[in-house]
Amino acid sequence: MRTSRRATIADVAAASGVGVGTVSRVINGAVNVRDATRVRVLRVIDQLGYRPSHLAAALSRGTQRSVAVVVPHLTRPSAVERLAGALSVLAAEGYDTVVYNADSPTRRDHFLAALTSKDRTDGIIIMSLPISQHQLAAVRRAGVPVVAVDVTVRGVPHTVIDDTAGGLLATEQLLALGHQRIGFVGDLGGRMTKSTFGFTASGRRLAGYRQALAAAGLAPCQSLIRLGPYGAANAEALTTELLGLPDPPTAIFATSDTQAMGVLAAADRMGVRVPGELSVVGFDDIELAALIGLSTVRQPLEQSGVEGARRLSALLRGEKVRPLRQVLDLQLVQRNTSAQPRPTGQASSGRGVARETVAAAERHYRADGWGMPRTGCLASGYRADRAELRRQS
Amino acid sequence: MRTSRRATIADVAAASGVGVGTVSRVINGAVNVRDATRVRVLRVIDQLGYRPSHLAAALSRGTQRSVAVVVPHLTRPSAVERLAGALSVLAAEGYDTVVYNADSPTRRDHFLAALTSKDRTDGIIIMSLPISQHQLAAVRRAGVPVVAVDVTVRGVPHTVIDDTAGGLLATEQLLALGHQRIGFVGDLGGRMTKSTFGFTASGRRLAGYRQALAAAGLAPCQSLIRLGPYGAANAEALTTELLGLPDPPTAIFATSDTQAMGVLAAADRMGVRVPGELSVVGFDDIELAALIGLSTVRQPLEQSGVEGARRLSALLRGEKVRPLRQVLDLQLVQRNTSAQPRPTGQASSGRGVARETVAAAERHYRADGWGMPRTGCLASGYRADRAELRRQS
DNA sequence: TCGTTAATTGGAAGCGGTTCCATGACGAAG
DNA sequence: CTTCGTCATGGAACCGCTTCCAATTAACGA
């Protein structure tokens, strides 16, 4: 029974006294097989422990039932949620999903080039990655269906959000609360230079921010706009600069929740209370945002992955996908990091007091033998705001 | 030149006046091809835009150059880091990586069953998933190499940490700081029941916690041990129970950083200061931990993925992998959420005061028209601890 | 110049399925 | 009792590449 090499469809056919065609029909649940025959073949398959070769079937059929997802910065929460969304529908549709983590443009190109050969995958989902017309042309020439998520690709179905509207939303909210000096902390997006910044999500959100200010009759202050590499740590550094200004902002809009975390950390480290002295609004609404009470612009991350996968599978079924550009809704989520600013005078004096707090606390830590906190931390600042409020009331 | 169907190796052979064997040799960089021939073939390949079929090659060669990663709860930071680690080395080795997000045991079994057929993938990495002997046997029978990461699988190379030692490490640290009443917040791990809890990471960490207490001559108090489903929100609820006890713990060990976030949120919401009134130690050391200053037990997450992938690729090269069980190092990272407890009497009175703080703050919020914070939030508590310290000094 | 060995090369035989077409068998209609 | 149309079935052809073996050619030493 247990031969050295695996059973093939021919073995099954021989053992059950039918032709390979019939076995194939049984396997694929095709019609036109007599019940008695089907049962017999099934029994033999079971006996022999036969498992059809995915590969051979794919080669013969001309389709793999597998799709590729090319996604940058896999470790970012937003990327993961998108991927998870796509994975869930692709798995449900019976597709294997090959994941390419394209952290650098070089790797992105490398992966894309590999995928240019048909039958490597049935289709491609490109996430958050601008793609050159040249690359795109190569992929299309290969006849591989493509959809994009979180990035606009001309001539290809793409699921995106309106970043400009998002920036507008966040900034308008802060303006509505009464803020006038609103800082902006954004990232350059990948290896972009500042010159191409206008084409990144962060860049478009900045445009929205500017629009909102303009609509409110406010002149955008260049010194309040800070850009740096992505990441909480960098956002923390940028925020430190902002809060160190002679006339610091009373609110900051960060272009991602992760960066907003950095903003909060910087505020904490500098003894600036949130939302008392500084309002913060993020972007994305990752799981963490709800937990720490971060006000933010919610974008449907997982949903974007789901939509992308759905559209790709529609494409693979040969259906037309319309409209090419699908724009998902944004929603402002107001939590506890944004509030009305204090009256101007009081605010700046309050800031001074808070600064001194740090030194005092340091002394206390040492005296008490608790050891000093090392890195920027929220935790060490627990409850401070409320305590402060109580003290003042 | 542009025919309707794609160019095949035969087309290239014909167009360059050589045999298919030679073309194959050129493609695969084999030796024994005259330079002149190689150049000629290469030129034709380029002209025809020929791309070898991965599928056909795989079928013929009998190997896919692709591996499967089965991972549960892909959205958890720890899972993502492991996956990213594996992805990086697999990509470097030229493997395609198919990701299966096995959120439920049903799906896990389903995926595993699918992978049981050889030539679906060359190898499998199983992450954080206990696997039955039955399943394992099926996979081995299929002759597919397997390695495990973050889970012990008998007879298979696995990369793990010593969870018990980790629990010990965290608890000993809290004991060393002078804590006596140490709470434990853990999860049940997947769909496990309490009866199988002893076999989960959280369960083993609990064992370490118990060992540490025992070694310190302390009787573990059952009411201080709380288990619930995974997640920050659940941990928050459990912590609320703990802090509501007549004699609440002065420290809590949470079995993941995510859960520790929930602990912090609960403390914040209840007006319990960290680390003043409550020390918190997490587990994992995800990126966020550093940002918020969470004390934690660091486990090399990404590294575990890297090791798993390396071992699998060694296996695929036909090398022996020894030792089967690879245990990665743990390290306690002391940040700002853990400190010495206050003297007993003062601590409990301090707790009372803090409780009142909440009510006072609530009143203040309303009066000020700032709106009340809604969900558990760190942010609303910014700087409180230091302010409190200052007030006392 | 002539063996002999080594380097190249051509091409048939798989790899393990899917598909299409030809062949029977069988019941219904004429 | 033919004549069809239908349903089941067997099996050759093919998917596009790797590989092995035989054949051809080049290289080398005597």
C-alpha cells in the first residue's frame, strides 16, 4: 500500500479500474459520474492516501488559485490590518496568499518584477505603494490582474481614502474647538524626498490641513509644520521642537496614530498636559487609539483590505470592476486628547509651571530611590492631568 | 513578435536555433554553455519578453521554492514581528511565503490539512499553535519539512522561550522591589479551556509567577490571579476587579504588553497612579512598550521568526538541524511602570485619595465644558503622577 | 594526423494533472 | 427495429519546464 513515491492520479485510476479522466471528474466534483463509480474511486483515493498535486493541476489548468500581496512596512499596525482584511476574504475564496514585505523601493521593484511572470500568481494586490507607469505596463503586459489599496494607480481598480478630506476633518475639528495655533507632524513616506512629498498620504493630509486653516482665515505658519521619517520616536523629536517654540501650538495634528503616540510621549516628557495644554488628533484609529483615548480620524483599514481582495477576486472571475476608484469613508473620532484650548494668557503660564514640574519630580524620584524614568513615557505621567485639575479647582 | 499566447521555452529555443535543454541551462545559470550560445539565447529571451513559468519549473523540478507560515491572530503585534522576521530571511533565500492566518482552531486544521499535500509548499513554519500528534503525523507522512516557532512540537525543530523563566523573572523583579501582593493578569490562549491552560504561554508564565512567590516564602493568593480572553480591554476589566479588592495588589504582572496596556488603562481610569501606587510589568517588549515606558520582559520576537526561517531553510537544504529545541533568551527591561511600593499604611490611604480624585476631576471636566473622557485613557491622565509627586514634596 | 577525453548540445521522457474527443450503452421516439 | 440524443467513460494530447542520455564537436597529447 505504502509505495515509495506518492500515489498519482494514474495509480488511483488503475486501482479503481477506471480512467484518469473519471478520477479527475470525481476529484473536481464534476457531474456526469455515476454514483457507484464515484464511491468506488473515492474509496480508493482514501485507501491510497492520494492527494492531488496542486502544482500539476495549476499547470494544466493554467491558474494557481493564489494571489500576491505586496505591502510595505508590514510591522506598521495599519499595514497589518489591511493585510488581515485581505487575507480573510482571499482565504474564504480559496486563494493562497503570498505576502511580499516590500520595505524598500528596491525590494518592491524586485518583487513586482518577479510577479510579472504570469502563473506566478493569479493576481496582485498592491498596498500603499506608488508604482511607476513602467512597472505597471510590465505587469499588465503579463496579463496579471492587479488592484491597489491605499494608493492611486491609474487604470487599475483602487480602494483609497480622501486624505485631503481627512486632513481637513481633523483640522476643522481642532479649529471648531477654538484652536488657532495648530501644529502638523507628518512623515515623508518611504524614501520620498520632500519634492515628491505632495504625492504621499501625509502630504495630502497636509494639504487638507492648509485648506482648513485657509477656510478659517488663518495663515498657515511654516514653523508649525514638521516633517520627518515615519515613527513614534521621530514624531516625538519633532514635537519637542514644536513645543519648544516661543509661541508653541495649542494643538497638533499627527498624520498617523503611531506618530500621535510620539506626540503624546513628547508632551508627557516636557510636562505639557493633554488635553489641558495641548490637544492631539491622530489618523487611522488603530486599536491602540481607543485604548489610550486618542482622538483621531478613523479610516477603515481592515475594510480596505477586504475591498481590495473582493475586487481582485471579481476581476479573477472575469467580472468588470466599477468604478475604478473606490473611496472609503472617513470619520472623526473624538476621544480624550482633544479639547478646547485654555485662554491664551493662562496657557503659557501653565506651560511654565509644568516645565518646573519636571525638575521637581526628578528630585523627588532620586530622593525616594525610585530611580528616574529613562525614556519618554506616558506611564510615569499617569493621572497627572486630573490631579492637576483638582489642585486648581 | 507579440503573439497571442506567451512565449515558451520552445519558442526561445526555436528562435535562437538551439534546443530547449540549452535554453533551460542558460536560464538556470548552469555551466557547460558556450558563451556565444548563452549570449544569443539571452538576447532572444529579451526580445521575446520570455518569462519562465514558475509553475512548470516547479512541477518538473518537484520543488516549489515556497513555504507556508501558519500563524494565529495575525493582528497581534507579537505575531506580526515574528512573521516579519521569517519573511525577511525567506525572501532573502528566494522563497515565496504563503501566509495563513489561523484565527480559529478550525481554520488551523483546515490549513494544515491543505498543506499536507506535498508540492503545495516546500516547508511549513508553525507559529504559536499547538498541533495535535495526529496532524503532525499527517504532515510528516506527506514528507513536508516543518519547524515550529513559539510552540513546542515534539520531534520537530522548534524555537521557543522559557515562559516559566519569564514569569519568574518578572515576578522576582517585583519581589525585589519590595512588593508582596502581586497580581497576575493572563489570558487563556485561543479557545483553550481552563483545563488546558497549563499548556499555554500564559499558563507557563503563571507557573513561573507561582515559583517566584514560593521561593520568596509567599503563599500565592488565588484572588490575585485573573484570567480572561486575550486583549487589552479584557485585561482592563480584570484589573478593575483586582484594584477593587479590599486589599488590592501593589503590583501586577501581565502576560503580554497588550494586556499590560489594559492594566495601565484600568489603573488610570480608577485613579491609581503608576508606578506610585501600582507597579506594572508586561511581557514581550513590543515597540510600544519602549514608547510608553512600560517595564517588561523582553523576548526576541522578530528573532524567533528569523531563527525559525533559518532552520527551515537548513532543513530544506537537507541539513540536520540540532538541537531540536532552541531556547531564546529573555531579558527584563526596567522602565517606568515599576518601582518600590509605598509603605503599606500610606499606600492604602493614598489609594483612597486617588479614588476621590476621579470624582473631583469629573466635576471639573463638566464645569469647564471640556467634556468627559469616555473610554479608559492614558492621555487624560498625562503628567498626573509627577504633579502629584510635586504636590507632596 | 589520429585516437581519446571533455565540453556542448539536441531532444525525448517525464512531472501529475485537466480537457477534449471518440466510443459505448441505453432509453425514448419514430 | 432503426435512429438519435444523453450520459458515462477511457485515454491521448497537452500545460511548460527540467533532466538525462546519446550525439556531436572541440581540445589535447602522442
